[in-house]
Amino acid sequence: MAALRQGRCGEPRARGRPAARPPRGRTRGAGARAAARGRIEARGRCADGAVVSGDGRVKLSIVIPSWNTRELLRACLASLERARLPEHETIVIDNASVDGSADMVERDFPRVLLQRNARNEGFAIGCNQGLRRARGAYVFLLNADTEVEPEAVSRMLAYLDAHPGHAAIAPRLVSPDGSTQRTCMDFPNCWTPLCFGGPVERWFPQNFELRRYFMRDWDQQSSRDVPQPPAAALIVRASALAEVGLFDEQLWLFYNDVDLSKRLHAAGWRTHYLAEATVLHHIGASTRQFGNFLPEWHKNRLHYYRKHHGRLGGLWVKACTGLAALDWSVEMLGRRVRGQGAEPIAPLWSKYWSYVRL
């Protein structure tokens, strides 16, 4: 059962209004924007309190959450030293690493602002801790398992400077072999839980919803506006974050970037993908350390649907997950009858009933 055996990260807040902002394409009045924000925030609490100040003392704040990625983090910080950057600050949030990551940063990169957490706070909280310290007009959210190409940041900032209606921009992420990672996605809707994972995907792997959701009709080799750019490498305006809020800390590891993009679009902002800017991404270097992260993926997906689609949305996701569990169980029983290797069914249903009670 794909949805329970493998997950896709939706990969894995105070408010204020900017002083002025030019029109962003489709015109929306202040009342409409406030109503949109109210509808979303009523369904799930964001990280309120102090947000990125964006006081302009530096143009760019780079925020890197890290957990046990010492050598990858070293390569990431070294790539930033080689990159063409404006006046900036780099903030590393170490989530209680035990591999010497924090000591390495303190020793080898003394200009980096380092925060040592006493425990692993996860991606959303770690990012928010960095965002609250950020002073830049723009904030660059960056995974520790990335390496920034020398011109990538300057190209992204140039685009945002020239397009004031865009809140955020993401580069093209490439694997070590040079291939483009298909990281941009559309927003999940009511069809997505039914068509992603379970019998529908198994029997119709090229179904209409997965083509839409994963944007399969676009090779991600060209630049365009996108609904949901990944937060593995994402530059965001401080003013946009001040308006819609920081990451939802209940989305501990997954769907946090989906939720942020959803709120940005609801407030009338646009988000862009710039293929001409590239960042090397050793995908999943931190997530793999969690082992079986699927329970957290399902928990975060459920919270996202409840927040943006209400109580019925949450019930629908639970039902679709149950259908996927049933499909997988039938497959395992068939294997057992045929004398093939089959995984035990009982543990899956035990986890599912715990999930239903959430």
C-alpha cells in the first residue's frame, strides 16, 4: 500500500501588514484578504508571536535547520561562502545533533549565528526559531543537505526585486548526478487522498489526479509560477511572512511548506520556480534518519486537511487511508495464499486504529 509504505513530503505566526505593496495580478481588497486569512487561521493555529523583523539591516537572512548532517552541513556552508551574496547573515539551528555538527559550525564557520537546541524540535519549529532571529528583507530557507550554486541566490533575488507581487521563489533542485528533481507540486485536494496510494493508484498509476498533483505534464526544466514550491531551498519576503505567519508548528516534519504556500496564495501572493537558478540537493539526508516516518507523514497530512478542508476533509482522509490499508491487506493475503512472502497484517491495522482516534 503505497500511501502507508512510502510517503511524499508535502515534499516531508504573527500577523502584520506591510506598509505598501503593488497590485499582484488578480486584485483583492483588504477585506477579502483579511477574510481569507481568518478562514484559514480559524482551522489551525500557526506560530504566533515574534516574526522575522525584516528591518532591512541586511538584505538576506539564510536559515538552515540541521540534525546530524555534519559533513553535508559543512559542504552547504562552504557553498554559501563561494556564492555571490548580498549583505547577509547565516543562522544555523542545530536540533540536538550528536555527530558534532554544532561544534563544527562554531569552529569552522565563526561568523554563522548558531543556536543549539536541547532536543530535536523538527523542521517547522527549527525554521521558526531561525525566522524569529532573522533581520533580512528576504529569508532563504535552506536544507542542510544542499549546496548552492554561485549565481543561484543572486538570480532569485533579482527576480523577486523585479516582481513585487511574488512572495517566494525556489530554484531548480538537482541530484548529484545532475538530474532535475521534480519537487514542485500543485495543492492537494479532495481527490488526492483517494488517487495517491491504494487501489486507485495501483490500478491507474497515471490517473488524472496524480498528473495534476505532481505536475507531470511539465518537466520542470523551464521557469514558471507554481502553487507549491518546496522549502528545501526557498527565498521568502519577510513582509509576506509578517502577513501570513510562520510555519504551522503542528506540522512537525511534513506538509509545512504546503501549508505555508496555501496561506500565501490565499492572501493574494504568487510563488515562482526559477529553473535558471540551481541548487544541489542530497534529497532525504535528514529524513532517512527517522526510520519509519510514515506515521508522522499521515498525522501531518490529516492536520493539513482538517485545517484547510474542515472536519469533513479530515474524515475523508481517514476513509481513504483505510481503503488503502484494506487494499494492501488483500494483497498480503493473496501472497500468503500463493505461498509468497507476505508481511503481517495485524500491526498495520493496529496503527490504523490509533490513527483513526486522532
